Amino acid sequence: MLSRNQLKLLTSLHLQKYRQELGVFPVEGVKMVNELLASNFEIQGIYATAEWINSPYATSVDPNTTLTIINDQELQKISNLNAPNQVVAIARMKSPEPFRVLHNEWILALDQIRDPGNLGTIIRTADWFGINRIVASYGTADLYNPKVVQASMGSVFRVPVHYAPLREFLAGCNADMPVFGAFLDGQRIQDAAFGSQGILVIGNESHGISSEIESLITRRVTILKAAPSGQGRAESLNASLATAVFCYEINRNRTITAS
Amino acid sequence: MLSRNQLKLLTSLHLQKYRQELGVFPVEGVKMVNELLASNFEIQGIYATAEWINSPYATSVDPNTTLTIINDQELQKISNLNAPNQVVAIARMKSPEPFRVLHNEWILALDQIRDPGNLGTIIRTADWFGINRIVASYGTADLYNPKVVQASMGSVFRVPVHYAPLREFLAGCNADMPVFGAFLDGQRIQDAAFGSQGILVIGNESHGISSEIESLITRRVTILKAAPSGQGRAESLNASLATAVFCYEINRNRTITAS
């Protein structure tokens, strides 16, 4: 049973303002909470139905974590999902670590990815293809938005995202590392010979890479439309799909280099 | 100004039941309506604010199409979007054409893609990479769902989607054409040498390719996670992202073959 104050607090976390004020964020549903429990994020509290509390999943909860039993109506109230799923955990945000560019690694740089679903999907894709470093411009969606957490399918607990002034960041490293960006007039990515290190800039969903960032790109590349007869008629590829194709090609190249 | 009956009719089209009953579907916003106007879909009527009606876009409307001027409140009422955008057009669905498998082409076969956003994104991806034929199982999301139309960014007007019993369809052609499906134990797609024709089966978001379809797959392939050290930790790739990587690789191969 939730007190009025608890209810108020939990629903306030749907808003970024209160998440940031309190330094915590909600994680929802059986699958996501499992991923959270397997991560090194600190859990402040878990609110769950009897079904979840009696399930094997609950056994991996640290004994010091407060576990509150709630009913379906309460779950409905505190949930962000259309179909709430047994459990909501409140996790503590991590304080950003200083970001240092390492060599021999790939970094994704997000230039104002606004859609939480896209951000989550990009993090999941990076995780799949073993790209473990993401830098995001301040205009990018909030990492702790419930839709980001959900779309990342838990990858948000594994791949750190560093918010930074992107222009300064790229200006500081584009002499040492190639900085790739997608443009319609670029080199075909299959010919780009992605090496063992680089930065890949992903542009905003509607406007692509912003002009202040464009000048810092050292390698313009393109994902070719249908060939040979060029029947491809879609105007653009969605930002997260383009990221997947890039990461695939980067990983493909790593595989070739390594074998 | 909309009559009560018009208002009722237009809002009823948010539901599949009424769209199917009437054989029409709504298309929203400046960009989507432009794509619609450029397509060969028949338009039954357009409801737009003065701003749109006085814009250059309105000049491409067929003089026989009924154009109704509405105010912002009315637009808000009939819109499916959080931020309605000037215009809603009502388009007539196309009656399904008989589907015949041609040689020398690629077909996407969708095995219960439930999420409208994913379906729209897959259609957009197919369009980008010049795959113009899509077969969808009956359990797949409704092509005329506003979210599908929106996520396809207009590709829904160019790439026909045929709903069919997928098992029968594949059983009828898997002797003539390779049928590819993604599984964790498959051949790496960079080694698969996709030729000039084939069927690519995309499985459901949660359950992958269903067992009744799995037995009809003749080529098991996989999108490799991070290599060489296998750091990739995400459990799976989202269905539409996997489609993008597949279509990219198919198109990459076509490009090589052709050059």
C-alpha cells in the first residue's frame, strides 16, 4: 500500500525535472528490472505486485533494498506503460565520469537525437555491436527518460552516455581520429574501410548533422540507396537505422581485420 | 467548419474497424500529405487549415477533390498526432493485387510484426534499398494504421504490402528461391553471398520467427555481434534494425554483382 506522498513522488519521476532533482529514475517491467538487477546501478527501492515478489526474480534483490508490495491499481498509477508489468524499480543515476578519448576504439557522437525511442534504440545497437562509448550533445533526449530505458532494452545499464558540448569535443579530437558523418554526397560506406578507431556522428532526425558540427567531420560517407538502377525512393533512412547499418559495417571491418 | 457527422466519421478512422468498413484511411501532416499527393492513391477529401490551403502545397490538389477548411480546434479533434500539422487527407485503400513471385527480385516476408512503428520503418527501409515487394502474415500490424503511415514517411504509398497466409506462401516458393531467416546460430550475413533473388523473413519483435515458419527457412543467417572479442552484450537487435542491416547487405551485394 502506497502513501499519498509515495504516490506523488513516484509519479513525479515521469518528468525529467524531478528525476534530475532527486537523481533517480524509474525502471519498469519484469525484463527491464531483471537487467537492472544484473547491472551495477544502485537501486533505491522496488514497488511490485505480489506476483513479482513471489517470483524467482525477486530472490536476486539485495536484502538491503526496500521492497514495497503494491496492488494493480497502484501499479497502474505509477506506471508509464500502457500495459504495466508487475514491477517498478527506482534506480540511482550515475554521476558522469570524465570522458577521455582512448585510441583503438569507436565512439558514437549524437548530434541532437531528440526522440527517446531513437536514443534507446541507438544505445541498444551500440551495445550489440560492441561500441561502448557514446557522447551526446546537450540537445539530445534525456538518457533517463522511461522511453529511452525501455527502447534500449536494458543496454542503458551497460553503455555509458556522456553529455558534452559536441563541437568542443570533436574539435579536440578530430586531428587524431577520423570523424565520420553521413551525407548524401559521401563515399559509399562499403568503400570507407573503417579502421580500428574513429568517431561516428549521428545527426538529428529531421535536420541531420548541424552545420556547426559538419565543419568538423573529416570523412563524409553515405549509405547507398538501391542499386544498380537506383530504384530506392525513400528520402532518408531513420537515424537509428542508419546507425545500425554503420555499426554493422564498422564491426564487419573489425572482424575482417582481426581474422 | 465540420458538421457533427463529419467529425464523428473522421475520428472513427482512428480505429481499424471503421477504416476497413469504409475502405479509407487518414494521412496527416504537411509532409505525409505531400507524399500522398505525389502518389497514385485516390484521395477522397482533404481537411486543412487556411494556412495549408493558402500554401503552394494546395495547388497540387486535383480540382475534383473536396477541400474543407477547418480551424485549429477541429484539426486537434480529428488528429492522431500530438502536434497536429495543418492537414488531414482521407485516402482510399488499394484493393490487394494478386501476388505472383517473380524471379530476380527480393521479397521481404513479415512474420507477425506487431508494432505499427516497426512496420512503417521496415517499409521505409525497403523503399530506401529498392526492395519493392513485401508479404505480411495476417498477424502483422494494419498497413493503414496512422502510426504505420507516419513511420513509413510516405513509403507506404510506394511499396505495396500483401497480406497473405505466410506459411502457404513460403511453402509455395521455397523450392525455387532461397528463403533467409535470422537465427543466432546462422551463417554470418557477410558470408551469405545474397544473390539477385530471395525471400528474407523478418520475425516477430518478441518471439522471432515462429516455429511453423522456421521449418520453411532454407538459409539460416545471423548478424554477428561485436567481434573479435565478442563484447556485444545486447540480447537482440530490434526487428526493424535487423531488417536495415539485411537490406543493406543485400543491396551491397547487388551493387558488387552489377559493377
